Amino acid sequence: MLVVKKKLMEYNKYMITKKNLPPCPVAVLLKLIGNKWKILIIRDLLTGTKRFGELKRSVGCSQKVLTSNLKEMEENKLLLRKAFGLSLAPVLQEMAVWGDKYRRSLKK
């Protein structure tokens, strides 16, 4: 249980809340995207969805920096992450079914 709480605290450490927002709207924006990496990430995502490696190359930062910034931006609802691998699940399941049928046909 302690591990779960610690991870939850780590996940929320950059989350912006009403309580910690500055009164000035410009300061709010700067708090959300106030480093050069976030601005470059937003620039590159304006043209459409990108894969992690593609974004890393175009932004030009390390994997650790990109991961950290993307996690912050997702926590603050500035971007939405999609996992496209899940859409392949039905295809892989059918491949497994075919493989099983083929294996059984060889044993006859």
C-alpha cells in the first residue's frame, strides 16, 4: 500500500490545482508551458499525432526530459496520450487462432 501511495504522490507532484495557480492569467500559462521543451513539444504536436521517437528527434531533447515533460503536460491536461498498440489486439488474437489451427493440422 505504501508503494501505491508513493507512486500516486509522484504522479501528482506536477499537477496544477486551483490552489497553486497564480492570480495572473499570463503567469498561469507560463507555469504550464514555461520551459523551452514544452513549447517545442507543443510546436511539433500542432501538426498532428507523433510517435515518441519521432517527437524525441524533432524536439531534440533526451528521453528522460521528453518523458518528464510529456507526463507533466498530460497530468495538467495539456495533451492526451493514445496507445495505438491496443487496436492491434484483435489482429494478434486472430493470428494466434490461425497459428493454433496450423499447428494442429501438422500433427495429423
